[in-house]
Amino acid sequence: MEETGTDPGCIELEITESTLIDNAQITIEKINRLRRIGFQFSIDDFGTGYSSMPYLKQLPIDRIKIDRSFVRDVDISPDDAAIVETILAMAQHFQLNVIAEGVETETECSFLIQQGCREFQGFYFYRPMAFDSFIELISF
């Protein structure tokens, strides 16, 4: 950070649920130290690991990322739809942002929007591309 002058507030570090569970107290301490510098944090693949619910209220995180295994079937599985709805409601309660991973269809996207999700990742929007292609895409 010192060498490049990069604002740590522009960097979000992702951690998995299993990382949190394995050494919860040590992980929380490290996250707190890095947050004081300005880094942001998200929990990746939320819902796939052990239950991190007890830790969620303690964690100094900014965002959770709903695992694509739940997003993929929201239009055909009432259970997956209920899980996504619950995660979104819980995140709202804790004032966390949410990213839905693996959004591949308009139906999935519409469902998520109706449930209050505002951030998405997935092939529905764009497939991975080379840096030069991305720059060309966003250039006017």
C-alpha cells in the first residue's frame, strides 16, 4: 500500500466460511487489524460451509456472497429460493451488502432483484474476458 499509494478502501478481501470456523478468534482479530487500515471484507460462498451464523454477528465484514449452488436453482427449487430469501433478509438485518454468484439466466436475476439483491456475478452479464477486451468494452 505504501509503495503504490493504493487506497485500501478500494480493496475487498474474500474469506471462506471454513476459514472463519477453523480459527474464528484469530481470524476476527486479523480482520479487525486490516479493517482499521481500511480494507473491506466479504465472506465467499456463503451458505456452503459450516454454519457461520454464530460468527456473523461478530464478524467485521461488509458483504456476503451467496454461493451459486443456491442461485442456480432458485426458479425450480422452493428450498433454494427460501435459502436465498433468508440469506438476503439476514444480510439486510446485519446491514451487509450481498453479491449473488453464478447468475446465468434472466429468471435468476429477476428473482434476486425481487428479493432485494442488488449485486450480481455471472455469465448472464458477461463471460470472463481478457483485459484488453474489457477495456475495449468499457471505452467510449
